Amino acid sequence: MQTIVSKLDSAFRKAITAAFEIDADPLIGVSQNQTFGDYQSNAAMGLAKRLSEKTGQKANPRAVAEQIMAKLELGEMAQEVSIAGPGFINVKLSPQWLGKRLASVADDPRLGIEKAPKAETVVVDYSGPNIAKQMHVGHLRSTIIGDSIARVLEFQGHNVIRQNHVGDWGTQFGRVVLAMWYAAMSEHFGQEDELLRLASAPKTDPIAIVHQIAELHRKWVLEDPDGTVVFEPYLKEVKLDLPGLENLYQFVSWLTEQPPAEHEWVPHPVHGNRKLADLPRLVTTFIQNPSDPRNKQEMMAWEQARRITLETCDQTYRRLEVQLADNSIQSEPIAESSPESISNARAACPAAPRMCFTCVALKSGCRNAAPTAATPARAASYAACPEPGRRASCFESFAKPAARNPAQAASRNALLRFAPAAKAEAISIAPRTRRSSGNAASKIESEAEAQ
């Protein structure tokens, strides 16, 4: 069913064309003053200027409005049409016409709203909670507005992809894992009350608080240096709820940012003595390397913290009747770098020789590891890959200045021998990639000519 605005727009356009032989936007909008009408056209002032330029004679906007109104045909739709001010044309809708219109859509499940003439795929990213934190009013605002937009687009017939990009990346997540380690150790050794007392104590004496936590930290590491006795079993049945996790996370954030934390050293079973302030950054590097079996516990903690947070968020979504399904929850790229996803990506790769050393994410293309002696195999893998986007991504790992990395220069030479087409492709890719890649493409072209 045609909307009221579109019906008015069509009628006014016909009237303007009939009056002046000009196709012009009637500028239909809701009336600013309802005492004059429901809708108004603001076209007369602009048309008067156009007519003055066309004829060379000054046109009166109100006279232009009168000529438009004389040609206007709204039938039973309008109860009254009037002109106000310098040339605003006001339309007051007929109550009888409105009643008939409402009755005609009463039994229509779409309420007379037509689907979009061309359905499109639309991605709506909303909500975006942070791991280990409860949603605040900003997240709720995004959640409600985003879901409303998604519902409207879906009702119009579009294919809507709801995305909930979860904030679970960065140094702060090292603090979350450290907070969970403190929770595990304090629970095991019956020191939960002591940890909570320090976490809730007034922060007037940071030196004393930091020192006491460092003492506990050193003691706990000695009791369970590799985490297999206490931390790993704890992670299999975490008892923390989101408020408790958030409280400890905030405490660890405050703790590791205090100047005294730069002077408290704690042991690490693999990395030796480390400053207490440096632990969040160190733990974050473990999460960034999920394929390393030594980082198993950090990945378990990461997954548990996500689970605790998203279960709480899901309760809020259900209460608000927000249509965010689990498979719409997207994390930062770490989720696509798990050992399982790497294995799946390799298996799915259609390249026959499948020789990439790492295939981190299908979505972003192949990402080769640091160059090794097997440069011909890498070049063969590049040549066999049927996806130009992936080859572009792989190319960047070769396109480094030779002076800075001789091993990668060898990779380029091998690439040119095994994949001659790389030269032309590199040149076509260069404008879309970093400037360094463009420079490297020029270098490769010169090297190819030299060879």
C-alpha cells in the first residue's frame, strides 16, 4: 500500500508539472503547525526562484503556491488544502478517508506495508558488551536501537545478519585471566575473605595492598607452579558470576596500574621473575597464541569469562525480547585462531598443495608464518591458491624490503620462479594495500626483469 507521504508526493509532482511544466521535488513533510494541517509542501519558494531565472521576471512564491493548488487533485484524501505565509501549502487529511484506510489494513498482517522492491543483505552490528563487565546504559541503548533497526529491515524483506561484536581482546583481558587465577587460588587455599578484603579496602595505602597481593601471589605460584593442581581444575567448574568476576577484574586493573606494582617481582614458571605490573601484558601474549599447548589454561579462562558474560547478557536479551542468537555473537579475531579453526581452515582450503604454514582465518585470507628455508613450498602454495583476495594477503608477507629481511627476499625470488603471474598481480594489488606493499611490488617488478 502506498504511504500517505508518497501519495502526496505523487499528487503534488503532477500539479507542479501541470502548472509550470517543471519536474520538481514538492518537499512534502509533516506540518510544523498542526492548526494549519497534517502535511505541508514547501516547494513554492524554490520554484519561484527557478521561474524567475527561467522567465526573467520576478515570481511571487504565494502566487506560485496558488497555481500549484489549482492543479492539485487529492480527491477524498484531503479535507482542506490551504496556503499559509509566503507559500506553504498545507493539507488536512479527511478523517473519513483515514478511517477507510485503517479499516483496509486491519486484517493485513503487513499493515499495508509493501516489501522492498529489491531485497538486500544488511549487517546490523549492535549491543557489543565487554567481557567481564555488566552491560551499562550505553550497551542497552545500542541493543534496543540495533534490534529495532534489524526488525524493521527484516520486515521490509531484507536478509538481516545480526552481529554482536564482543569486546574480548587486548591487555585488559590479561587482567581478567589474572583475576580468575586469584579467584581460583584464594578459593583453594581458603583465603577468599582475605582477597575480598583487599579488593574492597579503601585505596588510601596502595603500597600495602600491592605488597600483600604480591606476597600471596608468590606463595600461590610456589604451591601450583604450572596450574595443573588448582587453576586448571577450577576452570572446568568456575563458580564465579559476572558481578564477582567484574569486581575482581576491576581490582586487578587498579592493582597492576599502581606505581608500587612496578617494584614487586613475582615468579613465573616459564618466563622467570616478572614485575606484577607486567603480568596482564604477559598473559595477553599467551591468549594471542592459542595454538601453543602451553597456553591451554589461559584459553580456558578466556572461554569461561566469555561464557559467564554472555550467559548474563543473554538473560538481559531475553528479558528485552532482543533477537540476538548465539551464532550472531562475534569475538575479536582470536576466536578464529584456535587450533580447531586453523585445522578446519587448512582442510577447507581448495589449493591442491596446501602448503601454507598457518591459515589463521578463512575470512581474512591466508596468513603465512615467518619465512623459513622452505620458500619454494610457500611460493607453490601461493601460486595454487585460487582466491585473489587470499593471494593479496599472502603477497604482503613476501613484500618486504630485502635489506630488512633477507629471508623474505628469498621468498620473493622463489615466488617469482614458481608463480610468474605474481608480478602482474602484485602491481594490481599495490594500490589497494599498504604503501610498503606498493613499493615492494615495484621492487619485485625490477627483480623480475633482472632475472
